[in-house]
Amino acid sequence: MKIHKALWFGLSCIGIVLAMIAFLTPWGQLTTGHIGLLMLALIVVAIMLGFPTAFTLMGMGVLFTFLAYYMQSADAGRSIGQTLDLMVQRTYATMTNDSLISIPLFVFMGYLVERANLIEKLFRSMHLALARLPGALAVATLATCAIFATATGIVGAVVTLMGLLAMPAMLKAGYSVRLTAGAITAGGCLGILLPPSVMLIVYGATTGVSVVQLYAGALFPGIMLAGLYMIYVIIVAKLRPDMAPPLPVSERGVPLSPEAKTLAATGYTRALTGMVAALFKGRRNRDVPFGFLVRNMATVLAPLAVTVLLVAVVHHGLTRPLVEYEIPAELQLGSGGFDAGGFDSGGFDSGLSEPPADGLAEPPGSNDPSPGLMEPPGTPQNPASSAAVEPAPEPAAAAANETRPAPTGFWIFAAICAVVLAVFYAALTWARLEIFKMLMGSFFPLAVMIAAVLGSIAFGLATPSEAAAMGAMGGALLALAYRRLNLPVLRESVFLTAKTSAMVCWLFVGSSIFSAAFALLGGQRIIEEWVLSLGLTPIQFLLLAQVIIFLLGWPLEWTEIIVIFMPIFVPLLNAFGIDPLFFGLLVALNLQTAFLSPPVAMSAFYLKGVSPPHVTLNQIFLGMMPFMGIQVVAIFLLYMFPGIGMWLPTVLYR
């Protein structure tokens, strides 16, 4: 059936094209630019009909390129040769991009972490830690989804696992079906925004924006979006207790160990003071082993050690001698954040050129590699060539050995850390110590792995590919530590990684061929001329682009939106003076709608597959609608306060 369906669709496309050609005879009345626009419309229709995106992109690109060349030369043999040249060169340029190795490594890390069985312990510990908040179960669900989505980045896995784990508990506690479904689906979709996100890698590789800077820029918007979700749930729980009933007191407690009960019976209600006193009691405290005191004291003092280390690192970074370098004018980038000369109208690589007015351009050569993931600033892509062009920088003599004083903001940061520690230890009862130990066994291993991966990328210690390799090893070590690493788990993780990576790679190939054909046909030029003729201001263009992307998120997935439409939007940014990094952050927030908007909302179908029979798909869709509204609020906040996304990349790289 699928073969017959594809055949009929292909024949219908050819018939439409031939009918238009016959209607607009002679041939000159139908320009190649119109052919490109027709190709763009048909690709959207084909994807909405359910055809595979990657192969549909390749098929459309090859078909319409052949028709355009044949319209120019009327030589079928030459047209076939030019079309095949284009296909081979674009495929080779994509597959030789070494930076794409980070995609399978990050995916492999996600599947291993998923199979380490941490999510159940994480949800339980977050549930107990947030038990006093209104809507505690929904807030714990969102927090668990955000943490686990950051570690895995696999939307389907997070939504499915949380549907199996959190949905029965929330429905049993009397939570509304809509609020339950909305919290699980919205929280699970955070994995496509929070780094390390495969979506950001695809966007960076498609548009030529540095993935390192995208990771740094998407961190705070992702945290902001998760925080807005939690605030909404808390407000709903306060105003409508029937939708999110408070947890009974019986479910907020945690059993104490015999040693903790013995220490609590001595009159010390706080864990830190009780253990310090027990260490000096000697023989009068024979019921509590010394090893128990040492282990728990180390656990209690761990936040203090981590905070002191963090403050010391920040102090060193802010007060170390400032070294200034002279950058030659010819090596400086433009104000838009990237070299505009290296990005052509095709939006995919510098091999494409604008077609001449009197005919079609030849297929682009294969010598120019497509811009994939950028290495962290300061790390040259080609050291040999860079050394030949860039002169050795000389530091300024005045700032070479001078230690800078710590700014006022650092002391404010240190004071806040001290206050947080004081509140933490003042509130650390014996029961909360047990909850904190549960968090130490579930949350902190993931936090350390995520911080190591993202920190090494953000501070320029490793490229995305190197950090992804370390993350994959960290995922394997986590699975091994929790005794979940065995041959079946490893085999399944490798198989799913290969399947996902193959899909992404073929998607890149299809996008490359489609973008090259679209640029050669002149479709990009027609769109640019039309948009520029509207006389839009930068604000109006930005709003128009985001509205179009928001509407496209209803029928299409984020992969189709990025690989098809981003090469059309990004070349226009330079004309309006918009930073492509900032535009990418807005797009990343906006593309959350692709997983939350019917009829293609995949997260709804993931959740429906593991939901009880009485939960309908319409209830899940209705539950997602308020969270879509929150996404619009997040986009507005990011637009009004660009520092939310641009501050960290500016501090680290500019």
C-alpha cells in the first residue's frame, strides 16, 4: 500500500507540473523560481500526508532540478548528469562533516541513562522534597522531566516513562486528567530545548550557527520555561484544589533508620548539630556506629564543599589577570555574529551560489564543505591554515600580570550562597536528611554528568564531539553503577542509536539536496525580494517569522521546520540586522509547539499509548493547550529581555 501511495503521489506531482507548464506556454512564462516555490508547497503537502521526510526531500529535489535543467536545455542526457552531480556532491559534503559525530554519541548517552533506571528514584525523591508545595506531584513531575530530559534529550522516552510512573500516582491522588497530561507532555518536551539537545545540533548544522553558543544561550530560556510551567501548576493548585489536591500528611513522611531515630531521641532535631554532638559523646553513644556518623556527616557537608568550590572557581575566573589580544581586522566577524560572506542565499553551504538571471547555475562543486558544528571559540578548525594566516597575538603589557579586584556582583553572589547554606542547614531535620540522601543517589549523579558535559563545552575545554564522547562514557558508568549495564541493554541502546543517527543523517542529506535545488531554481531569491519589498521593520519581520514557525508547528514536526524553512529565513536576517544566534533561541522556544500541537503532537500519542483506557486523546490535547500559551509567554519574555538567552554566550565567547 505504501509503495502504491508513493507512486500515485509522484505521478500526481509530475502531472501538476506538466499541466502548469502546458498552461503557461511558451516555456519562458514559467520561471525556475516558480518551480522552486511549487516544490516548496508540494514538499509540505507530502510530509502532511505521512511520507518519510528525508526521502521526500531528496526525491523532490532531484525531480524538480531535472525538470528545471530540462526546461533550459531540452537535453535529457545533460539534465540527468547535472542532477546526479548535484545529488552526489551534496551527499558527500554532508557525510564528510566530522562534527556530526556528536549526534550519535549524545543519543547513545541518552539511551544508556534511560536504561539506568534512575527516573523512578528521581521522581520519588523529588516528590518528597517538594511535598509541601501546592500541586506537589505535578511540580515534581515537571522537575523530574526537566532533569531527565536534560540527561537524555529523548522526548518519547521521557514522556513514556513519566506516563507509566507519574500518571497513575497523579490520577490516584485526585489530579485532573488534563493537568496530569499537560504536565507530563510539556515536561517531556523540554528535552528538545535544554542542552545537550539534538534539535540545537540540527539547527546549528543547518544554519551555520555555533552549536556551542546555542547550548550556552538555550540554558537559561529552558530553565525559565520549566519555571513558568511550575508556577502555572502552583497557581492552578492554589485556585482550584479540586484539580490538584494537596498531599495527605501520611504521604509526606519518610521512614528513619534506627541510628537516626536514636540520635533524634537525644533531643537534637537538626541533623547537623545532632551528629556533631554525637561525635563528641564517645562511649555514651554506643548505639550509633562511628561509621554511620562519618558517612552521614560527609553527606551533610557535601553542599558546603560544593558551594565553596563553586565560589572559588568564580572568584578565580573574575580576578585572574586580563590578557588582551589584538585581532586583525580581516579576521574579525561581522556584527551579526557570523561571517555573512560565508552564508549564501541557499542557506546551507557556501557551495551554492545565486543563479544568474539568464539561466540556471551549474551544480555546486564538492570542494567547499558545508558548515556543520562550529568548534568552541579559540579552537581553529584547521590549525595548519590558521597558523599561516593569523599572526601570533601579543598580550597587552599593562594587563599581563595585574590581578583584578572582585566585582561587587561576586560578593552579592557569595552572600546569597551563604544565606542559602544557612537556610539549608537550619531546615535539615532527620527526615529531610533521608530525603536529601535519596536525592544524592538519584539527582546528583545525573547533575554531575550533565555539568561535566555542558561545562566542558561552555568553557572551551572540549568540542561538542569530545564532550559527547565523555557523556556517552558517563552514561555507561551510571548504568554500570546501578547494575543495569548488560549485553541486552547495550545491544538495544546501540541499535536504537544507529536507527536514530541514520534518520538524522539521511535527513541532512535530503535537506542539503533540497536546499541546493531550491537555491539553484531561484526560489530563495523570489522570497527575499518579496519580503524586502514589504518594507518591514526588524521587529515586524521577527514577529512574522515567529508567527509562521508557530503555525507550522501545528502540522509539521520540528525536524521538517528546521531543515526546510530555516535555510529560507536565516539569509534574510542580515538584511534586518538580526543576530542569528538570538533568532535561533526564539526558534528553539517556538519549536516546543511541534510536540504539543495537534494533530501531529507526538508527545500526546506517546502518552496515550501508556495511559489508562479512560484517558482520551482529546483530554490530552486540551491539557496541553495552557502549556502552549505559556510557551508564547516565554517567547515574549525572551524577546523583551534578550539577556535571558544572550548574556551567557556574551560572557563566555564575545
